[in-house]
Amino acid sequence: MTQAGAPIDWRDMTAAQRDVAYSPSQALPDGDLMPYLRAYATDSAAAHAAHAYQTISYGDKPSNTVDLFHPTSDTPAPLHIFIHGGYWQALSKRDSTFPASGLLAQGSAFAAVDYTLAPHATLDQIVAECISAVTTLFEQADTLGIDPSSITLSGSSAGAHLVAMTCLGLPPHYKPKAAILLSGVYDLEPLLSTTIAEPLHMTLAIAQANSPVLKELSLFPPTLLAFGEVEPSEFKRQSRAFATLLPNAQCVEIKSRNHFDIVYDLSNASDLATRITEISNG
């Protein structure tokens, strides 16, 4: 029996309650996520306008592309790869390049990954696309002026899930220096029967096959998990639970940040950005 005031175990929630528990905008004071989405688009457009970049294809679909920003450097640069969120059915690389300016200033290249969104792709296909995108960047590292031994992967929300699955699915000779997982979902079973899962046609088998918590994790790269203070409790619980399963992980709550603005701490002067630099250079 759940004690008074204690969080409800997701297994004791109805599908409607799980819909709310996994709706990150519910934690916002006004419940409005649109200002954040507009900021992503505006700030990413500014990064595209301010910096030269190249678009790299990793597959046959129009969505199978990566935008790569490279710093001015005579030596191979470290690379930070970002996979966007949107519950596997929204956003794109064009909303995801705002961290580029800060990382370029630090001497790091930055890549934003695009992938096919549900319902036009299954979750298995989306994961496979992300693995293919990152594999392509490893394969072409020398040509692209990238140091393959200094590649860091990061993602937010569903993007954090995709980063985790990508780390598990990469060829063994391609190992990221670190994984940065922001406000992710690593056990997909609580999403079953919710409106979130409908466009994905998610079954128990699909959820289990794509849940990092159920995988062999002994070779997982060093990991920094973070979530905002203003965040639904299920996202905090999932991050903490996944951290306990990983061989080398830190898990931190970022004061005053929420599910949507924590991504800005990837490349600014924040404590989280300092931790990212430390684990990426470790």
C-alpha cells in the first residue's frame, strides 16, 4: 500500500494517470511548453545563420541527415553529437542546433541528428537510424576532421533514450567517450496504453526490446544523467534508477531548470556544462 504523500508506483496508476505523469509540461507553472519550442527554433536558426555547417547523409530517407558544425582548427576536433527529443514524434535537427555556438567556442565540433518521426517509423526503425547516424560519423571521422576517440553523445527526453539505445547498438570498436542523458525515459513499459505510445503502436514486446534498463550494460560508456528540479517525478525516478544500473554514472538534479530548458546547459557556463566537459575529457 502506498503511504500518504508518497509517490504512486507507476504500476498502480491508470493509463490516464501515466499520461499525466509522463507529460513534462505538467510540471511547468503555467503548463505551456510553446515558449521553449519557439526558443529552440529561433536559437537554432541563429546558429545556422552564424556558423558554417555541412549536411551529412547516413541513409536513403530525407530525414536521414546530420548537420555538422566544425570549429576552426588545424587538428582533429572533439565532437559532441546531440539527438533531439519530442517523444519520438516531434521536433527535428532544425530545432536542435542551438548548443553549437557554445561548443564551437570551446573548440568542439557539434552535430545534430535528424531521424524519421513516428508514425512514419517504428521505434525499432528510429533506434536503428540513430545508430546508423552515429556510426557514419565515426566511420567518416578522419575525413570530417573529427577525433574519433573524443566523441560524446547527448540527448534530451526521448533523445536521451535514443542515445542510450545507440550506445548499446554501436559496433564495439566505436565507443563514445561519454553519454550525457537529460531527462530521459529508460524503461518504456510505463508508457504502454498512454496517448504517448499510440503513434508508436507500442506493444509490451516493443517496449521491452527498446528499454535500456533491460539490456546488458557492463560496457556502457561513462555517463552523466541530469534532470531539472522542475520536472515530473517519473523522469527523476527513471534517471536515478538507470544510474544505479550503469558501471560509471553520475546523476544530478539541476536547480531551477525544467524538462525543456535544461538542454541550454549543454554548452553554457553552468555547473552541468562543467560536469559535461569533465566527463567528456576524462
